[in-house]
Amino acid sequence: KWRIVFPNNGRQWEDWKQTSTCYSGNRIQTTKYTWFTFLPQYLFEQFHRLGNLYFFFLVVLNWFPQVEVFHREITMLPLIVVLLASMIKDAVEDYRKYRFDKMINLSKTRVYCK
């Protein structure tokens, strides 16, 4: 879909009003998460990785007494450490993107017209 930009000179007001309703704004957003979607989306992405899925499978398997090899808590420890470290890294990275987006969106711009 192509974006059509009309100058605000009054002659093409109807065309501008019709096409501007299709776009939400001229804001930049490079962040991946929001406050509400961080945990579900993060866990969804992490369990698409084969290593995390393998450790999760071992944790589930150790909850059955017939197959228990280690203590349940010891089996959960590697998965929790990896997920927490990765979660903190992703949260800090996404917050930095949010601050940079905010700085760019609040900066002044010049509009050149003929």
C-alpha cells in the first residue's frame, strides 16, 4: 500500500481527509514488546528454541516419580537461569529502543515545500 502525502494548503482538503484516515500517524516504533505483552510474547519466542524446549521437557519429565533422575528443583535451575538472563537482556534492549524512539518522535523536523 502506498502512502500519499498532501500539503496542507486547503485546495486538496477532501483528498487529504480521505487518505489520512488510513494511517495512524508518522510515529516511529521499533520496540518489540509492550508492558502487557512482554511475558507471554517472550516465553512464546523462547520456547521456539530447541535448547529451551529440551530443558523444559526434562523439567516436565522429572515431575513424574517413575522417571525422576534428579531433584525437581535442580532440573528447573538451568532453564530458569537461562530464561531470566535472556529476559533481563531483552527487557533492557527493548527499553533502550523505546527511549530512542521517544527521542526521535519528539525531535523537531523540517518540512520543505515548493
